[in-house]
Amino acid sequence: MSTDRLSSMSKEVKPESVELCPLGTAAAPEQELLCIFGTGDLGRSLGQRLLQTGYRVVYGSRRPHSCGPLPKGAQVMSHAAAAQSASLVFMCVHRVHYNFLEMLAPHLRGKVLVDVSNNLKKNLYQEANAEYLQRLVPGSHVVKGFNTLSAWTLQNGPSDANRQVYLCGNSAEAKQAVAEMATKLGFSVLDRGSLSAARELEDFPLQLFPEWRLPLKLAFGLTTFFFFYLLIRDIIYAYVEQKKDISFRIMVSLANKVFPIVSLTMLSLCYLPGIIAAILQLYRGTKYRRFPDWLDRWMLCRKQLGLLALGFAFLHVLYTLIIPIRYYVRFKISASTISQIKENKTKEFDPTTAWRTDSYYAVGILGFGLYVLLGISSLPSVSNALSWREFSFIQSKLGYVTLFFCTFHTYLYGWDKFLRPSSYKWYTPPGYMLSLVVPSALLVLKLLLLVPCVDRSLTRIRQGWERTQPDDDNKTALLT
Ligand SMILES: Cc1cc2nc3c(=O)[nH]c(=O)nc-3n(C[C@H](O)[C@H](O)[C@H](O)COP(=O)(O)OP(=O)(O)OC[C@H]3O[C@@H](n4cnc5c(N)ncnc54)[C@H](O)[C@@H]3O)c2cc1C
Ligand SMILES: NC(=O)c1ccc[n+]([C@@H]2O[C@H](COP(=O)([O-])OP(=O)(O)OC[C@H]3O[C@@H](n4cnc5c(N)ncnc54)[C@H](OP(=O)(O)O)[C@@H]3O)[C@@H](O)[C@H]2O)c1
Ligand code: HEM
């Protein structure tokens, strides 16, 4: 093959081909330059992360010659000079100091400004920090973001718990530029819309487990109520009426009543809003009208209610496991054996008691097994691997089976105790009876909703059918 032919082949450029250069001879791609105003904690961590990812960083500072130690490779200049050199500027300065930006407005015209600021309290200012920044520098494109991350997270890189960056802003291009940069840093981006969402983003870091608050309050309230109810009925009653001090029972016996009762009540409170929602939808004949706020809030915290309920069930099972090794129980068993020997009498084996106890243990174990399954399926790694139908089958259908088993376990435990007048100390019903009220009512209502004609109507409504068509509403409105 001639040398001419070879050289012409090498010059031929195929569309999908990649030009290869010997190592060290290729021109390095120009690294993008980003600007950070403020050399404080967040500014330094962010700069370090950006440099590690391959960006060039320039800081804008009040004291370019005397600011503290900065990440290796970063430059530092006056605010005006730094702003001019980059098209994207991070505002790592507290809101109270933003007024200096007004003078810099001409230098910041057309630039993307990322507002990372947070406040110490909710509703501290009338206007969100990002909206205030946009007002100070009207010619710029403000994007709110990164404020939900700590300086520590930025320094160490995203972890599973802190991987999300929320963004909002009025310019789609500006948001796109910030989103691409955040993705390069390893974060996943969630777009929350226009700059009017900034206040919501600024409130995020001030919230402490907001969705757990109501379930925790409920758990605390129920535990306190049942603790004192049972303390009065079991311990104080024995002390006052029988002059017996059985206060030691607070530690295990009383706890092992309070925990399962709270667990069963909370489990039924997970499913009660679904029933109320179904009744409302049937009554209104449409699914398109909003639920009342209290029902919405209740629906939204069902996962947390369920997980807390599972926690109480775990405690009940652990307390139950230690029953055989308790001093009080071993003492009672040996005392009963000795008295039988002394009296030379053997207690008859009672098959009904054997059936009853074995049955309530067995049903309790089945209920607990399903309970745990519900808990496992709510782990994000598991629920992400399930289709919506599979998840809803476990949570809704198996959830009702769980509730049924746990309720049945409690009925079997109670057996005929409700017939004995001695059960109603000081005219109060035993705790287990109270715990059966909500789940029993719920299961009856669920059965009613499963009656074919009711179920058919509800399914149609949930598929979008409406009893009153919107046209009818318009006609009525016109007539009135
Ligand atoms: C241990 C444990 C863990 C749990 N984990 C979770 C969890 O991870 N996530 C979770 O959400 N819950 C969780 N729960 C709570 C509970 O299991 C679920 O909320 C369950 O789906 C409730 O079932 P439901 O049949 O009452 O209601 P749903 O499944 O909500 O509803 C029943 C039907 O109503 C429809 N429907 C519901 N809401 C509406 C609506 N607004 N408009 C129209 N139709 C509607 C549904 O499509 C469905 O067909 C958990 C509970 C426990 C005990
Ligand atoms: N720290 C975090 O974990 C974190 C997390 C999320 C959001 N944020 C937000 O990030 C911003 C910065 O927080 P930070 O923790 O880095 O604060 P910081 O450590 O106090 O640093 C703020 C920087 O702002 C500059 N500055 C101070 N007074 C100024 C003034 N009068 N005029 C102009 N610039 C001034 C200073 O830099 P120069 O001296 O170089 O000018 C200072 O280093 C805040 O809005 C905060 O809400 C912080
Ligand atoms: C491994 C599974 C379970 C076992 C072995 C078990 C066992 C028991 C035992 C031994 C008792 C009697 C306690 C006593 O004498 O005070 C009891 C009571 C009770 N259990 Fe369970 N249980 C199990 C799971 C559950 C679950 C999942 C629930 C549902 C939340 C539940 C709800 C109750 C209730 C409400 C009582 C009555 C408490 C009282 O008033 O004394 N149990 N269970």
C-alpha cells in the first residue's frame, strides 16, 4: 500500500470515530470557573468540593489579602473582580449582609446567583432570602439551592442520607446550569419550581422530623393514658381494696399490657383514615373534592404511625419472651406445685385452656410476622423494588389481615373474661377491652365497604366516575 494512500486514509474522518492523541499532547478541556462570595464555613467546603470535581474556583471577599485558609488551587479577589470573571456566583454570605450586593448590581447583571442562605427562625422576614436577593440584583437570575446541605456534607461528598439538592428559580436556563453542576458534584436534583418556592426551601432545615410529630404525640398520649388507667385499675386497686402491694408489677406486667394495647390502637389508626376517606368519597360521589385538612395530615403520617405501632409490638414480644424467667412467675409455679404436693391433689388438665392459650399465641405470632413484613416493605430499598400494585397489596390487603390477626389474638386472650364481674374493678373495663373498640369497629366498617354493591360504587368513584357530572354543576350554577 502506498504512503499516499495511507495518509489519505488517516485523514478520513468517520462520524463515529474518536481522535486519539498521545498522552500529554492533548489540550486539557477548559475547566469552568465558578465564583463564591464569602470565605466562611460553607464557602470553603463548597469551594473544596468544586475543586475536587474539576471546576476552577475564585472567591470574592471583603478582605482578599487577609481572609483565612482557603482550599488549595482557589484564587481570591475583591467581590467586583471575582464576579466579573465567572457567570455563576454562589452567595455564601448571611442574608443580613446582602446590602453590599446592591452596589455590585452592574457587575452581576446576567449572572446566575445561587442563594444558599438559611434563617434562624421561620417567618423572620416578610420576603424569602432568595426573593430579596433578586430584588437587590434585578438583572441577575437567582436560583435557590444547596441550603439543605451542611458544610460538613459538602466537604465529605453526598452520603445516602443527604444526597438531594432542591432547586427553585424563575429562569429555566439558570436552574439547568445549577442542576448540571450539582449532578457533577454527585447530588440528585429536585426542581421545586419558581422562586416563590424559596420560602418553603428555606424552612426545610428548620424542620425536625415534621411527619413524625403527630404520631409521636399520639404514641405518647396513648401510652400515658393507658399507663395511668392500668396503674389505677391493677396496682392502686389491689393496694386500696385488698391491702396488697404489687407495685413490682409495674415494670413488666403493666408494661406488657400498655405496649400491646398502644400497638393495636395505633395499628387501627393507620387504617381508620382510609375508611373515613372511602365513606367521604361514597357520600360525595366523587374523588375530586379535597379531603379536610385533618384527614389529609392523618393520611400522610400513616407510615410513621405504622412504624411506631410496630415498635410497640416488638416491645410486647420481648416482654412476653422473658415471662418464663421472671422470679415472680417461677415463684408462683413452684408454690402451686408445692401446694398440690402438700394437699396430695393434682390439678386437672384443662383442654379448653390449652386450646385457648395455644391459639392466642399462634394467632399473635402470625399477626406479628405480617406486622414485620409491613415494616420491611416500607424500607425504601424494598419499596423501590416493588410495583405500586405489589406495595399496595402488602400495605393495604396484608395490612388488614395483620389487623385482623392482632385483634383476634386479643379476643382469644380476653376469652370469657368480659363475663366475670371481677374484671370490672371500680366499674372500669380491662385495658384489652378498650383496645378492641377501634379495631373491631374498623373491621366491621371494612366488611361493609366490601359488600359488592358498595365496593363497586367505591371502585368506580376511585376510577374517576362522578355522581354529579361537572356539566350538571354548571347548569345548577346558571339556574341559581
Ligand atoms: C409496619 C407498617 C409500615 C407501614 N409503612 C407504610 C409505608 O411505607 N407507606 C405508607 O404509605 N403507609 C405505610 N403504612 C401504613 C398503611 O399500611 C398504609 O398506609 C396502607 O396502604 C393503608 O391502607 P388502606 O387500605 O387503608 O389505604 P390506601 O391503600 O391508602 O387506600 C385504599 C384505596 O384507596 C385508594 N386511595 C387512597 N387515597 C386516595 C385518594 N386520596 N384518592 C383516591 N383514592 C385513594 C387507593 O388507591 C386504594 O385503592 C405502614 C403500616 C405499618 C403497620
Ligand atoms: N454553614 C453551613 O453548614 C450552612 C449550610 C447551609 C447554608 N448555609 C448558609 O450559607 C451562608 C454562609 O454560611 P457560613 O456558615 O459559611 O457563614 P460564615 O462562616 O459566617 O461565613 C460568612 C462569610 O460571609 C462574609 N461576610 C461576613 N460579613 C459580611 C459583610 N458584612 N459583607 C459581606 N460579606 C460578609 C465573610 O466572608 P469574607 O470575609 O471573605 O467576606 C464570611 O466568611 C449563610 O447564608 C448560611 O445560612 C450555611
Ligand atoms: C410473637 C407474637 C405474640 C405473642 C407470643 C403474644 C403473647 C401475648 C401474651 C402472653 C399476652 C398476655 C400478656 C399478659 O398476660 O399480660 C398477650 C396479650 C396481648 N397481646 Fe400479644 N402476643 C404476640 C403478638 C401480639 C401482637 C402483634 C399484638 C398487636 C398489637 C398483640 C396484642 C396483644 C394485646 C392487646 C394483649 C392484651 C394485653 C392486656 O391487656 O393484658 N400481641 N400477648
